[in-house]
Amino acid sequence: AAEKKAVFIIFGGSGDLAHRKLYPALYGLYKAGILKEHFAVIGTARRAWSDNYYRGTVVTSLLDIDDDQEKMQAFAKHFFYQSHDVTDSDHYIALKKLASKLDDQFETDQNRIYYMAIAPRFFGTVAEHINSEGLKTSGYNRLVIEKPFGRSYDSACELNGSLTKTFSENEIYRMDHYLGKQMVQQLTRIRLKNKTFEKSLNNKYVSNVQVTLSESLGVEDRGGYYETAGVLRDMIQNHIMQIIGAVAMDEPAKLDSESIHEVKREVFASLKDLTPDEVDKNFVRGQYGEDITGKQKAYRDEDNVDANSDIETFVAGKVEFDSERWGGVPFYVRSGKRMPAKSSRIDIVYNDAAEEIGIRPNTTVTILIEPEDGSYILVNGIDYLESNQDIIKFPEKEDYFDHAREAYESLMIDILDGNQIHFTMWDELQNAWKYVDIIRQKWDSETPDFPNYESNTMGPDAASELLEKDGNSWVWAD
Ligand code: BG6
């Protein structure tokens, strides 16, 4: 791949996200030669660090993935630290000077990537200062933001308004790291290449679709954040919505950003909004208690969590689309912490009519996005290659996913390429928020009976009853 040129400005450069995800991803690109000589990274945060100290932390963040000291040190030489208060105009002027100095030193063509690895309440402030202190250059200027992108439809609109004063929609990269996962990215390609599969994706042949993003971990050290989010905002509004969008959208005319976002825009516009009454019928919330041995803590006993917290750590629900293609087909979704296993999967359950396109009765196609042992496609629980059913064939080569890039690396390449194909656009996001807001509002108006599921279980019983009411059941059940 050709070398890319840019100065990265990472707001929140001393933080957890930067060290866990961004530096290893940039290092991956460095090893691949995509970043080489002509790049520099400015890390900013409040605390006073020297360049040397900062570089030391960058190298430390790589120790899990590499032991080539020389290479890591050479990489770290591209890193510079700037102590920064996001509300202080003078600091942006200093930042601007440093960026243009590095621009000359590393010959980066004045390209800038502004990466917001900070608390969302600062996104707007930073963007406005980038504008007022004139940081934008004549090269490209790309803004990358992490979720949560707002807390509701209204706050997302407000946030978007403050960003779009400085950056246009085609300069804004909204990260949803699930869109960086190989299997999610490949889903569209799989649809385009497998005609039977593509032909099967509609209410004529599909009984129901199930999307599960389960985690065995609890909330860990993120109680403070999680108390403001809950699974609904943490996983459903973004990752789950993007995955059901990728299954439900029409076939794009081409595999490019414009065509994909055109069909995505349409599919999110066709989400069938719930009424407050339907929230109770179609959505279930849960919060984990201790496990059966009492060794694993209840959510309410976790650090930085209110002892009477009403925040949900589990959601199951039925999403529907108001469209000719999908009308009447339930998309059951579920996500939770402290479930028995980490699993990210899509199960497509066919009805009997599917036999007319060659799919045997009682067939389920499972797309394993990222379980611990790798991405795969199963037909009725076995490897599709052994299933003797010609529905779907992918990957063509056995070792395909062995060379897959980590999500952040792959998304970072897209940002450097100016390709928004795997990022969320504002119009899609608005509809996802509108949908989720109705659930949030209903739930906020009532006190739940929490905790209501034991750690290491599949969530509250109501999550299975939700499907049983429709005569269906979860394909993945413990
Ligand atoms: C993040 C959520 O977006 O996704 C976390 O904030 C969650 O709560 C994580 O643990 C799961 O991502 P992955 O890639 O581990 O499946």
C-alpha cells in the first residue's frame, strides 16, 4: 500500500482509548508501511508530560503486540505531546504552531486528522476552537469522533450542529467500531456474491432475524460512563442498529460509500417506530445480580455505580421495518453484560416457503461476527461448506480471516483514504436515535424491578418469552 501523509492530533492522547486502541492501530499501519516517514502524532491532554514520557507510554501500549524495540522506538519518534486545556484559546494557537512545524518537518502536505478520544461533552468545544483559532489547513481536515454521539435525538442534533459549523458531513468520521469488524464489512460483499442468499433476504422467506451481542464481562472500571448510558445507548443505538441495517438494507448499486449510505439511509428511515405501549410489549430490560456462587458482583455493587441504579445491563427487543421487503419480519435483538459467553452473531431463520429457492425447511444461517474462535458462517449450526446447502459461500479461501485487520486499523486506513463507507452518517443516526428515544423515555418514566437476572445467564426470562409469544425462540440459547 502507498504511504499516507498526515498530522494526527489526538485529543485525549494520555487516555485509555488512545493507548488501548489508537496507538496499536497506528503501529499496525506503520508496520504495514502505510505510515512511514511522513506522519506525526500530537497527543494532547491536560496533564503536563514531556515528549519523552509520552513516547514511553506509547511504546508501553505496544508491548502486547510486538517486541521489536528498534521499530517501536522509531515509531515513537513521530509522537509529540502538548499539554492542553480544551477551553483555552491560547492552547489551540500553540497546537496550531506545533502542527505546522511538524508539517514542515515530516512533509505531511498539511493533512490533518483531528481525533476526539475525549469525553463527548467536549466535542463541540474542541470543534469550535479548531474553527475560531484557524487550525484548518489547505490539506484535508478530517474529524474523527467516538461514540456516544449524543444521549438522545435532541442532544445528538445539538452536538452535530456544533460540529458542522467547522466540519462538513464529508469531513466527519463517526466511529462505530463494529463497522470495522471484518465480518460486518464482508456482509455486503457476501450478499452481492451469493445470489440465493440475497434473494432470500425478505419477508417471503425469512421467518425472523436475530442479532446477539453478548458479553461475559461486567461493567469493569467503566461504571461512571455506564451509569449515563446503559446497554440501550451503549450497544443498541449504534452497533446493533448498524448490524440490522446491514442485513435489512437493499442491495447497494455498488460497493462504494455513496451507494451504501443511500440504501442505509432508506433502511433506517423505514424503522417502524414504537408507541409507548409497544415498548413494554416489544422490549425487555435487565440488570445483572450476583452469579450463583456469589463471587461475581451485582451491577449495583460495582465501582462508581449507584447502589440503587436503574441502569440496564441487558436489553432484548423486537425491531420491525415498515417496508415492502421486511414488513412483518421481526428482527430480534439482544445485548447484555455478564452473559455466559462473549458472542457477536446474526441468525437468519427461514420459513417453509424458502424451499422454493432451494433452502430446506427449518434452515438457519448463522453469521458469527467475532466469537472468541473467529468469524464464520454456519448453516444449521455446522460449517456452511459441510452443510450440503448451496445458500452461501464465503470466504472462498479457508484462511481468509487469518489476515484480517483489527477493526481500528481498518477504520484508520479508511480515514486516511477519505473513505466514509464504514462510518455512520448523520441522517442514519437521527433515525436510530428517534427509535431508541421512545424506549428510553418510557423506561425512564417507570422504576424497574432490578436486579432481575443472575450473572452468567441469558438474561431475564422475559427475553425468551418475547420470542415465544410469536411462536419463535432464540437460536442461541444456553
Ligand atoms: C463498546 C462498548 O462500544 O463495545 C462496550 O462501549 C463493549 O461496553 C464493547 O464492551 C464491545 O466491543 P467488542 O469489540 O469487544 O465486541
